[in-house]
Amino acid sequence: MNVHFHSYDAVIVGAGGAGLRAAIEVAGSVRTAVLTKLYPTRSHTGAAQGGMCAALANVEEDYWEWHAFDTVKGSDYLGDQPAIDIMCREAIDAVIDLEHMGMAFSRTPQGRIDQRRFGGHTRNHGEAPVRRSCYAADRTGHMILQTLYQQCVAKEVNFFNEFQVFDVLFEGEGKDRRTAGVVAYELETGDLHVFTSKGVLFATGGYGKMFRVSSNAHTLTGDGPGLLFKRGIPMQDLEFYQFHPTGIYGFGILLSEAARGEGGILRNGLGERFMERVAPTVKDLAPRDMVSRAIHAEIKEGRGAGPSKDYIYLDLTHLPPEQIDAKLPDITDFARTYLGIEPKKDPIPIQPTAHYAMGGIPTNVHGEVVIDGEGTIVPGLYAAGECACVSVHGANRLGTNSLLDIVVFGRRGGRAMADYVTSVDHPTIGRGAEEPVKARIEELKAGSGTEKVAEIRSTLQEAMTRDASVVRTEESLLDSLATIEDLKKRYTQIKIDDKSDVFNYDLTEALELGHLLDLAHGLVVGALARKESRGAHWRDDFPTRDDKNWMKHTLAHLEDDGSIRLDYKPVIGGKYEPMERKY
């Protein structure tokens, strides 16, 4: 195994929307490398469909303060309001920046950026749905990703494609430690690369592959959070994991909320529009946590559709065919491809699908990683996007706030890192920094264990989907905890069959599984401790929100023995006081 050494001022891990937006800010001023285990335009940002919200008021009256209120309320009051204010205020410039970069937004007849309705976004603090989501048909994420990548190419960003980061390096100890670089594995050759750097920004996306039914790509295995978890960085609010209401039945592939924004209706097996009972004002455009629980309730109470009554319908049949073709071309093609049905004539079978991690690497509004309630930062370490927790999404993210998050805080993190790396000396990392990763790879290749990675991963996904998904109880969470603890023991005895150096996915999947197990462990322990229901965390045995005892963020620490220790930090409030969530 060959080892190569590189020196950069700034290293960005991940080339989705957050990583690319950060790179645009850093490139040109300092020497920058972007490491990605995929080709950049295959990053999961490209799967985002519905839009990016900003109070442009191109179609209807709107204000960023209304957007902020909706985000705070949607978060079930667990979001930090100063960060939410920043995101919603800067959303307007973020959209205009993308337009100036060449982003091909859908347009109104007057030539302005078009906007449509989305769940939980309202006018005048809940009065009625508002058109706030800026979109490019139903492929908005794809267009953002292409636009940002083109800008990075123009700025001559150094890309290291199909390089998977397996370790982060630090200089110094304790409170004096600072970030010093990363160790990456080159998939094409099996070589290791040591990148010394003054600053490292993680933008590695989510970890939905801990669930069986998920909208996430196979690559979303929590690499950034999992790696930092092992290196002593606590993870924030892991128990809050969002399930999108409309995944294709049996596959989990996402059908965007844009379908309901364009007028699609959810119907149970009896043909009833059941969301009228749950959210009489916004109906099918209620926040995602509420819609997913409503679907779960319809199925549980025997009003599902199909032979097993285990799904409900997304009905587009009443929409004009030309509207479907113009506004929803991709998701209707998904229904034709995967289900063999024509959405213009037949309703689409759907079920909730694991979609988005509200929790992750704790950061401040500058993308700097913080490790406690006092805001102590790790110098030179940054995170942005879904892998990070600012926290602007709290207990439940509103649709279209994810694309906004990656652009706003990708830009902020990039700017903060650029400022930092121009003010400090380059770290000194001696030869041998790669040895722990090298030893782990050699151990896996020489292992004589009997456990298969795929079997452990499948068991984890089944347990998490069954016991720790839309609805949870102490009993179900204890069952999933016992399964995870057993799987972590089995994981120490894994064996990989592929001993080669070239594109050894057997090896990379084995290391990714370790991240998924640790993050699932943190999720379940945090969910067990949080004896309330808030946002996406619903406890059937504690069905009410408890602001007196649980208006706080969870910090999960991965101990040396593999156990999880919890502590907490306060939610940062603002002008919006907690109230009952009604829509």
C-alpha cells in the first residue's frame, strides 16, 4: 500500500451542495482541496426535488420573518432562533446568488423566479399556505449541484474524486488541539493519502442507510459524523430523524412534496382525504412529521390500501396533464418506472421513508464545530449541510429548508474557514499519521472472522425501521438497543472476501457500517432518554411535548468502550415563544 502526502490550506470533505458552496468561498484565496467518495455531480444533493425556500415575494406577499416563524414552529421549538433568523434572512441573497451563477429556475410569465407552496410554509404566522419555494421543475437539487460544480471548475478547485476519508488529524492535545488534516483512501488504487491542512470542513451528508426504507442513496452512511464521533466530538440531537411521508411503496424512493405543493392529495384506502382531519387549514401541506404520523395512524387503524393495507395513495389524477408534465416530470417518471402505473390516471402507492437527519455534528452559525454548551470550538474544524447541526431544523425540518441550509451555511462555513486559515501557521504532521488507518485496513483484509458486513447491515436496517422510526415506545427502543449492542459485538468479528486494492467496496462498506452502528446507537440511546414527543421524535408512551424538562439539545458522546454517554445544552430562544403546533 503506497502512501502519498499533500499540503493544502483548506480541505473540504464532500462535494454536495454544502461542500461545493464552501469551496467557492475558499478557492482563489487559499490552496483548497475537495475530497469526495463520488464524482461531485453524483452527490446526493442532486436527488433533492422540490425547491429552495426564500421570502422573495415574487408570487405572493411574503417576509423573511414569516419564514423564520414557520421554521421555529416547524422545529417544534427546538431550533435555535438566532441561527434560524440568519438562515431565513440570508435566504433571499442565497437564491439571487444562485441565479447570478446561472441557475435555471422555473419562471413566472413575467420572467421572475417562480415559487410554489410547501408543507409548513405559511403567510402571516399560520394564516394560510404561501408560495415560498423557488424551484426548477422537480429537479431543483440537481440544478443547484450542476451550477455550483460549474463555478468550482471555473475557480480551478482541486478535486480528488473517489477519495474516501477514513481519519481526521489533530495537532496538540486537550484544549490546545487544532485540526491538522485528514487521511483518505483512494478507491482506484487502494493507496492512502495524507492531506495536511490548516482547516477541514465536513460536508458529507446524512446517514439514512441505517434504515431499510430510505430515500437516501447507498452512499449516505454518516462518514463525517461517524468519524468525528469516534474522535471524541459529540453528536447533537441524533434522536430526531425525519421520515418523509411520500416514498414510493416498497422502494422508499422519494416523491417530492412538490407534488402536494402543486395540488396532489393524500388518500387512504377508502378514498378519504384524511389530512383534513389532522390539519384543517393546510391539509396535505402540514409539516412532514405530522403527515408521516397521520399516514402511520391510517395504516394502523386499518384504513390503508392494497392487499395488506400497508400503504396509502398520493393522488395526482385531478391535476391537468400539462401541469404534471411541466412541474412534476421526474417523480411521475419514477412512478412509471418503479411501479408501472400512469400517475395521470392512477393514484400512486406511497409510505413514509427515512429521509433526513436533523442531528449531527454540532456547529455555530459560522460552521465552526462546537463541543459543549458553552460554545467551545475545535480550531480549524468546520461542518455544513445535513451532516451538521446548527441547529436550524430542531426536531423537524420544513421542506425546502435543506437546500437553503446547505447554501447559506456552506457559504458561511467556507468564509469562516478562509478567514481562519489565512491567520494561522501550517500544522506539522510527522510521517506515520496514516498508520492507524493502514493498520485497520490490513486487519480487515487479514481477518478470519465469520460475520458478513451485509448481514449485520441488513439486521440493523430492519431493527431501526421496525423499532425506532415514525413511532417509538420504550419497549421498541429497548429492543432496537439490544439489537445494536449485539451487532456491535458481531462487528468486531467481520470478515471481508475482497482482498484487492482496486475499487474494494467490500472494504469501504465494512468501514461505513461502523459509522452506521455508532450513529444508530446514539440515536436510540437519545430517544430512550427523551421522555416526550417532539417533532419527528414521537413516543407513544409519552405523547405530549414537555417544555419544562426537555427544551434542550442532546449531546451524545461515544465512549472508549463503545457505550453512549448523554449530556445536554440549552436551546437558544428568541422572539417566538413555544405554543401548541396547530395547522
